[in-house]
Amino acid sequence: MTIKITNALLAVALVSTITGCSTMSGSQNEVNDGNKASADSAVKSEGTPATTDKPTLLMLAAAEGDLSELQDLVGDGRNVNTVTPQGTALSYAIEKNQQVSALYLISVGANPNNGFAKGGRSLLMSAAKRADNRVVKGLLAAGADVNYVDSQGESAIALASYKGHLTTVKVLLKAGADVNVTPEGKSLLMHIVKNNDLMLAQVVIAAGADVNFSDESGNSALKIAQEKGLSDLEMLLVQSGATS
């Protein structure tokens, strides 16, 4: 009889410490002897990740949120960091908003900086955009690049800010997120002022946002506030040293 140690509660609680997770599993009937050397069944290592040309069983289980199957596959030695053209098991879990699957994969060594194309949206960016703060914290604890910028100039803190996710922004700032990124050639503060988010503006200014940044057209956070008649934001910016 297969004995399983279910780590769902451990995975959901994972926010600051990534712990190893072990499982005991019976034989896997779907794997034949001639396929034991495949990339999907390679034991995970710190070297170059294995690759294959189609989604792995781990990826499919992650997308379905099937924690029991994930545990069986990991217990059978499947590589959690196998990279495919479609991504990785962790990227599948995050894409499908399978929080428990994502946290479990992080806990057994999934790399948070794989699974997306160069210049594409990172896993941290995806989690931050929807304010999945448990996954955001787990990814950061596992070494996700908090200041990764995609080909559009976007970053995790930018996407969280656009959506007004104050708690997520604070988590990212605590991890060292840069508040002076310039997506679309405009400062993060300019985007926040445009969205009339006074509380978020206070937070990023306190974190060191440049209140006098101007884009190529000469626009600034202060000018945006003045043009939109946002008196509270205008006052905040002036009190914070904005001059133009």
C-alpha cells in the first residue's frame, strides 16, 4: 500500500523558508524500462536543467492541481526543473493559478527563474500581477529575480502597482524591488499618479521613488497630478520635493 505524506498545509504556509519535502511512493506503472533515461525522469540537480519537446507528466499534474500525483512523480525521481517549449511544471502551476501545486514545487526545488522565454513575463511577474502573495513570497524565498525586467520594460513591482496591489508592492519592496523602473518610458510613480492611487504613491515615495523624473515629452508625476486635478497627490509630491 502506498504511503503518502501530504504536504498541502506545509506548502500553503510556505512564505519565507523553502524546506525539502519527501514522499514514499509505490511503483509507477506508466513508466516502462525503455523510458527511464528520459528528461522527465532525470533526478533533479543543480546543473543544466533537463529539456524535452513536450509537456511532462509533472507539468500536466501541476496544471490540474493534482498534489497527490505531483508527490508520486517527485517521489519517483521526476525532474521538477525539466524545461520544455511550453515552460516548466512550476510555470504551468502559476499560469493555471494552482497555488498549492506551485508552493509544493518550490518546496522541492523548482527553479523560479526558468519556465519563460527570454524577455517574456517572469513567474514572479505573473504572481505579482494577480496579488498571489503566498506564491510571490515563495518565489522570492527560492531566489526569484525581483528586479527582472521584460522586453516591454515591465517588472513585478510595476505590474502589481498598475493593479493597486499595495500588499504585494510592499512584499516586493522588502525583497529589494527597484521603485525607479521606467516601463513605457515613464516612471513607476507617474503610472501610480495617473491611476490616482494616493496610498501607493506614498509607499513608493517613501521607498525612494524619484519625484522629479521626467519622460521624453517632459511629463512628470507632478504635471500629471496637476493636469488631472489630483490635489492630494499634487500636495504629496510637492511636500516630497517635486518641483516640476
